[in-house]
Amino acid sequence: MLGLLRLVVILLIVQTIVYVALSLYSRNVRRQKLMDRWAEMEFPVDQETFVQRGLTRYDNSLRRKLILGVYILPWIAISVLIYVVNFK
């Protein structure tokens, strides 16, 4: 039982590190794309306002929520693996 607890704690720590890194990377890529788009086109607002509005839309987007799969997919894989090993 102690081994399972250790696995769960270590997996949650690793998942959190990966989630934070992936989230920061994705947000940074989105910010850069918004800045490039603002430079290419003429918008009536300044660059910072345009980027903030775009990032606000990004925070509510499906892509941002899909990053939470970092927490869900490993647990599904472990569950399937345990089922296959024990019951097939």
C-alpha cells in the first residue's frame, strides 16, 4: 500500500510540473502569435491591449482546457494497464 501511495504522490508531482511547463509554453506561443499578428495588420488599439484581449480569449478556449489532459491521460493508461494485466 505504501508503494501505491508513493506512486500516486510522485505521479501527481510530475504531472503538476509538466502541466505548469506546458501551460506556460502554450501561453507564450500564443502571446508571440498575437504580437506577430498585430505587427502585420493595422488595428485601432495598441499592441498591449490587443495581446491582453487575445490572451483572455485564449484562457477560455478549448485548447487551454485540453492541457488538463496531462492529469487525466496517465491515470486512464494506468487503469487500463492494471485491468489488462489482472483480468485478461
